[in-house]
Amino acid sequence: MKNFAALTRMRIQLTIRNKMFLFFSVIMPFAFFFLYAGIFAKGVPDSVRYFLGPVVALTVMGSFWGLSAALVMFREQGILRRFHVTPVSASDMLASSIVANYVLTLPTVLMEIIFAMLFFHVRSVGDVVALFILVTVGTVSFASLGLVVASVTNTMQETQVLNQLLWLPLIFLSGATFPVSFLPTVVQHIGVFLPSTYLVTALQRAIYFSVSINHLLLDVVALSFWAVTTFFVSAQLFRWEPESKIPRQAKIWAAATAIPFLVLGIYENRTGRLIAEAQAAYHAVETGHHDGANGQRPYSHDSGDSKDQNSEPDQGSHHH
């Protein structure tokens, strides 16, 4: 445990010096925050609270980009080779990378919440326990995705290309950049196959509707299972030296990590649960009615109705 703690501290120090981490984990999240809160939400506290879910999700998801690039850079520069001569296993190295990434992501999320309260007068961020759990599970999940990317790419150029190919659908088809209701119906049904969609909608429900973690278990379990799968695959494919060849089955292993959300996407397309909940959230912010005060959901989970008949408007909401 002492060796793991020392390794994690070292990974934090190395990451802080990385300019790519600074951009994707600090500059980009705050740019999105002020763009969403100041322009999309027009500074209205209730609307800012609605957009805080996607902003936090983007902060959490952005970790995979910086982490994958950092590991590939360390491999190219021979830094990983030095770690390899110490009593450190691949799993130790990857786990410490995730923990370091998590420790560095939390302050950014916390600052976004503080800014929302100070600058835009958001009085509540919903269910804090659910928010914390989702940030934790989301950070670990997408950091594990970054580990897989670092394991199957050889150079920084390859890493950036693959990251871009992953990043664009993750943010544009999930409701992270545009509300799901804005997207064409076909795109909505494609989006339920992406892990980012579950993170965005779950964070939105936890923050805007104060939904407890008990009602978000499907999203949490799906992201957790994906995190375990991607971490296992990355540990099997991890390479310490740039000269090491990628196993032939590496791409197949990497593609296999998508199976959990392939299955879940089919289920969601049959039930329509997630799309209905995302539409209900947007409808609530448009009409100024949501039930964030008592934690009940403003829709029927079983029937998919956009509003629960027993819900009461939040006194803090604004009528547009």
C-alpha cells in the first residue's frame, strides 16, 4: 500500500506538469461551464442548475483524453521503462493513474459547483450523495477508457486521432452539448448505446431533480461494469516500452468493452426509459416546473410519462 501511495503521488506530480492535462482537465471544463451557464442558461439560476449536469459530465469525461495522452507520452519518453524496473505491476501503474486522475478531477468539479452558487446564485445542487457517486464512477469509467486507448495506440498522433474519433460522438450524441430533445429521433436512439449518455442524464437527474442514488442504480451499475471491463482489458494490453508490439487480438479486446452498452442500448430502445427521462428534464426547465425540493422524480418511471402527477414545483424554480 505504501508503494502504491508513493506511485500515485508521483503520477499526480507528473500529470500536473503535463500541458494536455491542464487543457482538458482545467481550461476546457471552465470554458464549457461559463459557456453553458452564461450563454445557454442566460445566467438564470434554474437553467444553470439544469446545465450543470452536462458540464460536470464533460469535466469527468475529459479525463480520458488527458490520461491516454499522458501514458503514451510517458512510454515514448521512456518514463514507463523506468517504472518497469521497480516492483510495480501493470495493474498498479494503471490503478495509480486512475486514482491520480480522480484526485485531480474532484477540485475542478467542486469549483464548478462553487462558481454556480457564487456567480449564478444556484441555491442547491440536488442530491449530493448521488452527485458524488456519479462523479466517482464516471471518472473511473472514462479514465479506464483512456487506459484502453493508451494500450492500443503506438504514438501520440495515433492517440489523438483515436481520442477525437471517440470524443465527438461521446459529447454530441449524449446530450452533453445539446439537450437530447434537440437531437433527431434517430440520433436519440443511437445515443443510448453510448456510456456518456447514461452519465449525462444521471447527473442531470441527480442535480436538477434531486433524484437519489436508489433511482440511478441502473446507470451506476452499467458504468461500474464498464469500468471493470475496460480496466481488465487495459491491464492485459498494457505495454511498458514503445518497442513492444500490440497483440493481434488487442483491437478485438478493445472493441469488446463496448458490449455492456450494446446490450443496454438495445434494452433502452425497447423501453424508451432514458430518452423519456431526458425529454422530461428539458421540458421541466422550459416550463420552470421540477420537483427538486423533495427528491421525487417528475415522471413515472414505469410508464415513461413526462411528469409525475403528484410532483410539486420547486419553489426555487423560475417561470419563463
